[in-house]
Amino acid sequence: MIAVAQTHRSGSAAFDVRAALKEGMARLRAADVPSHTLAAELLLMHALGRDRAWLYTHSHDSLDSLAAERYFGLIARRLAGEPTQYITGKQEFWGLEFEVTPAVLIPRPETEHVVEVALERLGARGVKINMKTGEPSPALRIADVCTGSGCLAVALAHELPHAELFATDISAAALEVARRNAARHRVADRVHFLQTNLLEALSLAPHAPRPASLDMIVSNPPYVASKEAATLPREVREHEPESALFGGPTGIEVYPQLIEQADALLASRGLLVLELGYNLADGVRKIFQAQPGWVNISVTNDLAGIPRVIAAERF
């Protein structure tokens, strides 16, 4: 125990909020847990049902033994490799809080670039009211493929009130999480969820778009090479769903099928915006270039300078 802990006559250690937080940080740091300070804070907030402001304005409040036991139980789970987001059941994305479970990939900040590129490429079409005429803009129809937690579909529905979205995933459990997230952010009436591989069943489902009628398709598909599984961090390798991670032996295998299906479903000027795996930008660009009808192909780097998003327009 750290020095600021006090001991009751019974012999059990007692902590105030500050001491518990420092002890949690120390245990995680000693085990080389990434982002140990943030993890300790998030787990203490979760254990106490409080926010960060409360932690630091009540730093000298005593924790009862049950609260301390609960917190250090969460620390132990994190030390065992369980991701913080699965322990707390939530992750922020695009300024919105999303439920996450082991059935879905944990949303990453890098994936927010997909939303940014999608909105940028839509341009004036993404504004609900035409700024020149004052008339409503035409309704948009957008598909989110491999939706997982629904973070892309929900974020786009939040930003585009005149859009109807179709979110697909091969996992029924993932779709249940995505449905709850759509309901949480009050966009469930505009997001339709379909269990299918990529876009296979989209044109056959009730209320789904007919071929060549989508304005945009976005996706964060499985793109990790299966041969690289052993190189992934323990938290990812042991806890996140394999079907959402691995795209095949090299990771690029999902892209040709997805691009081919998108070609049949996108309207003229329709946009396809895809997250990229590491070192896949050139290969995916070549797939677009090998198929007639794709123009205005662009690649966007993330904040680390890594090619993260590729976008193309259906001619």
C-alpha cells in the first residue's frame, strides 16, 4: 500500500479518493499498462459512479471498504489484459458516448477520420437546407458496412438529419449493441440494421435501397492480416472479436468484394469511404483504378501521418 493509506483497527487498509487513484495508477504503471493514468481514472469513475470533476474536487473523501474493493477489482481485471472500455462498457467517439461489449470492436479515434472525410466529400449535399435557395436538400441514403458498435452510422445520422442509414454486420450480437447505441442517441428511427456479410443482402431486405440508389457507403472493415495476429497488443488479440479484426492472410482481401458490391449500389456521384489498414493504401488504390467508373480517388492521413482513409466517387 502507498504511504497515504491508513489502517483501521481491524487491519484493513483505508483509502481516500486521491490515495486510491494513485495506488491504481501505480499498479497499472508497474505492469506497463498503456495509458495507465487514464485507465486508473476511468475505472475509479466507473467504480464510484462519478465523473472526473468529482474525483478531483472530492480527492480527500474517504472510500468505504466496498468501494475500494470494487475499484481494485476493476484494476485487477485491467492488469489481466481486459480492455478498460469493456470493463466500463463505454467509449467516446465523435463526442458521443457509445456502449461497447466484447461483441464489438472498440471505436478508435482514427476511425473518426472516416466521418470527417465523409462529411467533407458530401460538401453541400451534407447540409440539410440549401444555403442558396433555402429549400430542403434531397434526402441522403447511406450504408455503414461492418457497423460493429454503430459508431459510424450513429455519428453520421447525428450530423446528417436528412439522411436515412443502413447499417450491416455479420454478427447478430454486434447489431444488438448498435441498435442500443442508435436508440441512446435518438437516431433509431433513421437507421436500419441488417445482418449480412458486407452488402450482400442489402438490396433484398425490406426498406433497403434498390441497386444504384445509395449516396454514400462508409466502412471500417476487418483489415488486419491474420498472419500478424501474434504482433497485436494483448488487449486486442485476446479480447476483441476476430471477425471484426482480421481481413484475411494479408488484410486486403475484404476490399475487392466491398468495392465491387458498392459499385452496384451507389448512385451516380455516390461516394465510397473506407478505413485503411497499415500499408494497404497503395493496394486498395490499385483495386479502384482497375475497375472502370471510379474517379476522384483520395487518401487521407491520420494524425500520425499514416494513410487512414481512402475515398472514391462513382462516375
